[in-house]
Amino acid sequence: MATTVDRPRPAAGGEEGRRGATGWFDPRGRRMGGLAFILNRLTGIGLVLYLYLHLVILSMLARGPEAWDQFVDIALSPPFLALDVLLLTGLLIHGLNGIRVGLVGLGFVASRQRAMFIALMVVAALVAIAGALRIFSGE
Amino acid sequence: MTSDTRPVEPPPSRDEGPRSAPPFVGQVVSGAVLIVLLGLHMVAQHFIVPSGLRFYDDVIEWLSNPVMVAIEVAFLVFVTYHALVGVRAILFDFGFGKRTERLITNLLWVVGIVTVVYGVALLAAILNAA
Amino acid sequence: MTAPASEGHRTARFRVLRRKAGDAAPHFDDFDVAVGPDSTVLEALVAIRRDQDPSLTLRHSCFHASCGTCGMRVDGQEGLACVTKVGDASEVTVEPLANLPVVSDLVVAMDPFYDGLEPLGRPLVRSSENIPGALPDGVEAYTRYEDCIECGICLSACPIAGSDPLYVGPAAIAAAWRVVEEPRGREPGPVMRLMDDDQAAWRCHVAWECSEACPSGVDPARAIMQVRRKAAGARARRLFGMGGRS
């Protein structure tokens, strides 16, 4: 005997229940892979913005040595050097985690994805620290 | 109560046309190339060139080397592809639907081509200004 | 609101997210509940409903992680309330599963979950279970995929399911991969073509939250990657003129 069952209606105002795009960056309750996803997405967005900023900055070279040298003076100030360190860190995180995403994402070494992330982020941290020391030492 | 346990064929795929290589594979390939190119870019700039390409004359000398130009142009192409496919992936995570996804893909192709053309034109402008 | 503690028990505070039809926004209600060393979150919630607030709505059935009905978020992480221990916690936050419409309090509508599961794999898996005959050798190695209890926890944990209503979800892809791994006379080609899609296997960003959160050891993230590997391999073979279909 067939019976009809009313499908439950969602509560008003909370119809979707979805976390939305802000949920991508919410670290609460996230495990290691979820934190890796957050880092990859943040660094990726940052690097896209940097790409276009870099192309704009390079246009100063077309204006001759005075414009370029003026920019370099600003770029060698401590706040800018700190941004350079941030850029380097973002590149390392995105690039090295990208190796994990690329391998695991095509079905290779999937069972090792957590260990890979830890190992690669340790490498990223070490290189970032070494890079930061070199950047601030003026070499 | 009886249940129908006859095998059920899945409904037709939403996209029965020829399937292009998923952009993810392109991301992996371009990412691998970028790791190499970026590594070369960083090592050359910060460990080979004495001033780290701070001075205008060093930059011009660097860009006058056709091998360096080829590497930089390749870097630009691959980084633009990787960046914009990444942007595409993020936008697709909103689940807009096939028609909007096609529009996004076409727009990003335009942005990508403009970016690479701008970069190459900028390179030519820099060398002309020197 | 408090329930009396007895010897050997202590009191823990439960912050429970409440929302009824017509509410403009959800809010937290606090309940102090007597808990013992082995108390589970579900036991505490049932005690709240029994002793303090009969209007608290929640789903549960088996009490032993078999039915998948009591999935919810405890302190921000998905799990089955019936096997989530309160432990030493003095305060526990309980919310419904994410990425599914809230019906009332801790009860969510599972329709979007089944909508993703149904066309891809659910009917196929059920059909293959009923095909008569001896099981192929070595099938025991795959039986863990049959462990899916359709609790929806993987969909709640997935960051992409939070923004993309078209994404079929980890459970659907894992269920369909079962058919590819163990066709039992079915043709896996149509199933692979369905999963080899921007809104199926290729939507995943390798967060691995689904597999980490799954209470039943299904490992859907691994299944998604196996689909990708198979689909990418088929494409590579076609590209190099070695034949092969996805």
C-alpha cells in the first residue's frame, strides 16, 4: 500500500543551510586537509593579485632609469621587504602543497596525503626562514 | 511490500559531447613547469646577478639576453594560464550552471590573451626605452 | 536550565543551535546536563529533550553508528552523536550538519544528499547487491565501500558543497566508484561518464575532509581520486592513440 510522506520543509531564512564561500576560509572544525585547502586558496588568490601588481610595477621599467630607481628605493624599505617575505612564503606554500594536490588529485600516493602535507610545509617553513634572513640581510 | 530490484541504467550524462582534457590536468602540468621556471627565475635573479636585478642597467642587460627573454615569456604564459584556470576553478565552485561556466571560461581566455600580449608588449617597450 | 547530577556524574553545559520554522535567525540555547565518564552527546541531547525542553528536535535511531541518522556537528566537527563521547569537556557546542537545509533545530532535510546519490550510484549499488550468484573472488577487499550509511556527514564536511549546489558530493562518487570497481555484470562506462564531470569528480579540491569525517571508513576522497586517475588515464591513452574509453 503506497503512502505519501510530506517532505520536510526547510526552516524559513535558513533554507539552504550552506556555509557559502565564507565557509571555504573558516578554519573551525577543519582537519589538516581542510587547512591545506584554505592555505592553497588564500595563497592562490594572493598570487593572482600579485601577478597583475607585478606587471603594473614592471611598467616603470619602460619609463626609464629614474622611475625604476625611485621604485627600488621604496621596495628596499623594511615594510616592502616584509611583503617580499610574505610573497615568498605564499609561493612556497602554494607551490609545495600544489605538488601534493597534483599527485594526490590524480590518484597517486593518496594514502600519504597527510604526511606529504606536513613534510612539504616543513620544507616551506625552512626555505621561507632562510629566504627571510637573506632578504633582510640586504643580499 | 516489494521493491523493484531490476538493474537501473544511470541517466545520460549531462554532457554527451567530446570531452576536453579537464583543466585540473592542465593545472598540474603548468604547476610543474612553473616550479622549474620560478626556481630558475629566483636563482638567477637572487644568486647569479650580483645586484639581484635592482639596478636599471642590470635589468636591461638581463632582458637583452634572448634566452632570458624566452624563459620570461614562457614564465608569463604558464603563470597566466595557471592563475586564470585557478580563478576559473574558484568561480566554478559557486555552481553557476553550464551556460555561465562557458561565459566565464571565454572571458578568462580573453583576460589571459590580453595579459600575455600586454606582457610581451611591455617587454618590447622596456627594451626600446633603454 | 539544569538537570540534577548524581554520584559519579558531573555537569556539562551543552550549547545547542536552535531554529524553528518562522525564526528570522538561529540562536543558541544552553543546557546543563549530568554526564558520566562514558556519556555520549546523543544521550545528553535525549536527556535535554526528556527533562528540560521537549521542543528540541533531533533525529536518532540505532544508538550504535549503524543507521547514520544522528549526524551533527559537535564542537565544529561532524560526527555521529551516538558515538561521540562528551569526555572531559565542560562545554559542548552542538549544531546541525552544514550544507543541508535545516528543518528544525538539529534536523536537516536529506533531499539534496539523496538527489546527488540517486542518479549516480544508489540504485545501481542496490541492484548489484541483488544480482544472484556467487561473489567474485577477493570481493571482501571492496566491502568497506558498502559501509556507507548515507549519514550526510561527508557533504557537511566538504568545503565545496558549502558553495556549490550542483556538486554531487563525495558519497555519490564513492557509491558510483563501487560499481566501477565491482560491476557485477553492469557496464561501468555510463557511470564513469557521469562522474567524469566538472560538477562530479573534478570539483573536488583535495581537502580530504570527507574521508576524515566519515564515521564508517568509506574513504570517499580516495574514491574520487581513483575516478580521476581512471578518467585521466583513459584520456591519455586516447591522446596517444592507444584507444580506451573513460
